[in-house]
Amino acid sequence: MSILANKKVIIIGDRDGVPGQAIEECVKTNSDATVVYSATECFV
């Protein structure tokens, strides 16, 4: 049972940190969550 089980997830990654696509892959492989939005932004 995951904390994200049967939830909808919005992912905002950081260009210089962890990109959104990497977080999305972790969520997809480790939970039953649905990714509704995933992006990598540059916070300057």
C-alpha cells in the first residue's frame, strides 16, 4: 500500500535538481497513482 495509491499527482521538477520526468518514472513504477501533469521548470 502506497501513500499515493489511487491518487492524482501533479509533478513540478527543477532543471538544476530533479527533473519532472525522473519523478514521474518513480511514481509510475512504485504506486497506483495517476500523473495528470508533469513539468520541469527553471526557478531563478
